[in-house]
Amino acid sequence: MDTGVSGPIRVLVADDQRVVRDGLVLLLGLLPQVEVVGTAANGEEAVDQATAQQPDVVLMDLRMPRCDGVEATRRLREQAPEIKVIVLTTYADDRSVIEALRAGARGYLTKDAGAAEIRQALQQVVGGQAVIDPAVQHHLVDAIAVAPPPAGPGDSQAAGTTGPEAPGRPLPDGLTPREAEVLGLIAEGLSNAEIASRLVVSEATVKSHVNHLLAKIGARDRAQAVSYAYRNGLVASPHHQ
């Protein structure tokens, strides 16, 4: 995979538990084309180390003293937006993942992720993609889905209906039916190639739909698109046009 980075991927590890931190450093040290450039034991250290070392990626624990992973991610987005953040969580149903994504994280992994998963995640975020760990996505979707979308004009007409094609419920933000369909398939975890196969169109066409819908909904990446899809009820019938 072409990550667009010449040389090894430079990584900073931030976790307040030394055993976890040391374990990640050891594991990352065994991966080809990956270099650990620093470690941090709390959020403030993570921000300081990241701005000083300028890593490509920060593996950021969510639960840390002095400044948690969500706030540290928010600060990095403001101070060094070119640095990508992958948040680490012990539990797949950690609700703080949502806040971390909103703060600017490019993805999330559980701490029991294997070497191959971590390497792929690093390559993906450096290559401009989002990392959606299936083990976390299911719970993330549940957390988002419990919050109903904001009420708007015509909602009373759509009472008791779900999905983007419910009577009296127009698609939000000017999405076309096809874009809504693609968004639903993204929320299912499908890649562009898999979406192209499902819809019997070219991958270039899918990429065009993805770029258009991301611009319309104001999402930076697929992770934010997933959040948007569930907040707005666009995944109830993703296979219909």
C-alpha cells in the first residue's frame, strides 16, 4: 500500500499504563517500516511530544490523567492537524470513541489488536483513510443510534417511519438517493471496491459518490460519515434507491 510517506511511519505512543505502553512499543518495533519516535504517559505529554517530534501517527489512549485522549486529540487537531490520531480503547463499547472522532481522530482500535491490524491501521490513516475496527464499530453504531436525529420540518409526517425514503422525509443536506445508498453501504463497513461490486458500477463512480457525499454532509472521512448516517437514520434501508 502506498502511504505517501517516504521512509518508515513515525509513531508516538500515548498511554498512562506503562505495561501497555511498553508492550505497544515492543510490538511496533517488530513491524517493518514503522519507527517509534516517542512515548507519553498522559494527554499533556502526548500533545507536547507530538508537536516536538512531529510523528505521522499518534496512538492515543482515551483514558489518561491531566488531559484525556479526547482533549489531547482536540488540541493536536488545532496545533498540528497534519498529525493523524488513532485512539486506543480497552473496551469495544467505550462511548468516548464518538467524542474522539468528533475531536479529529482518524480511527480507533481496541488494545487487543494484533500486529497486522495495527500495521494496517497505520498505513490506512497515513494514506488518508479512516480506520474502523469492526469490534468497535458495532458498539459505536449502537451508541449513535440511540440518539434520535434532530426534529425538522415534515418530521411529523414521517412519524413511525425509518430510512431515507420514508414518506414526507426528504434526504438531508441535498443527498441524492444514490449517495444515500452509498453512505448506507459505507456504514455497513464496505470498501469502495465492495460497494462498486454491490451496485454494479465502477470503483471510480463510487469514489465520485463518496467525495460528493462527504462534501455535502461536511464529513472529513468515512468514520464521520458512519456517525452521520446513523444519526440521520440513513442506514435503515441502505439497499434501496
